[in-house]
Amino acid sequence: MIEVLLLAFALSMDAFAVSIGLGAKQNGHTTKALALKAGLFFGVFQALMPLLGYLGGKGVLGFVSQYAAYIAFGLLLLIGAKMIYEGVNEGVGEELTKITNKIMLTLAIATSIDAMAAGFSLMLLDLNPLLSCAIIGLTTFVVSFLGVYVGKLSGTWLESKAEIFGGVVLVAIGFRILFF
């Protein structure tokens, strides 16, 4: 269960970083409404995408079962490295003039695509995938909700640090799957 909590926290760092940016910009929303919107959009998609990755992985498991640990390690390493890279190379964020549901949907999909690949690793953790995805979604909801408030209070300086931290945790989980 510790791995699921770490995975949930690490996967939620993308959404946390975006939520900080949303909170810093606000653009016509009350903080509570924006925090709730961010939590719901990001939480739902972070719960669904790993489930899709898990189900897709189950479909091909028979073909790749002897390589499953290596594949999960590779995917988590790539996702983690991408998050670290994006965190180090901050400053490419775009200014949002209005935070619409369409923009939130786009952001939710963009921040949860990585979770689909990470969902493959759920097959190797010997846990209930539905419970794991629910924990990932709930964690992301809470982290995103809080991220909006953090962004309102601190501005955007924490965005990249959250991204880097999440990437490091994903790489560590990948090594744990491969070697332990």
C-alpha cells in the first residue's frame, strides 16, 4: 500500500504544479470554486488514466509477462525524467485569460497521460487496481485543491519544485519494481 500512496503522490505532482499556476492567476474565479474545479477535473482523470493503463497492460501481459518489470521500470523512468526535465526547464507556461471547463479538461488530460503509462506498473504491485486508482484520484483531488490555495498565497515559484519532486519519486518507484 505504501507504493500506491507514493505513486499517487508522485502522479499528483503534475496536477499540483498546474493548480499552483491556476491559483496564482485565478482570473475571475473565487479560490474555493477554482480549487474545487481543479480537484474534480484532475482527480477524476488521474483515477481513470491508470485504470486504462492497467487494463491495457493486462491485455498484453501474456505476451510480455517476463519483461513486465523492465517495461514498468522503463515507463516510470521516462515519466519521471520527463517531469524532472519540465521542472528544471520551467517558464514555458502560458497565460490563461479565462479558466473554462474546456481548458480544465485539456489540462486534466495533459497532466494525466503519464498516469496511464504508470497504470501498467499497478499489475506488479499485487494490489486491487480499483482501490489503487481511487486512492490516486482522491490524492490528486486533495493535492490539486490545496495547490490552488498554495498558488494564491505564494505565486508560481513552487510549480517546478513539485514537478521535480514527483519525477524523482516515480524514478525511485521504478527502481523498486526492478530491483526489489
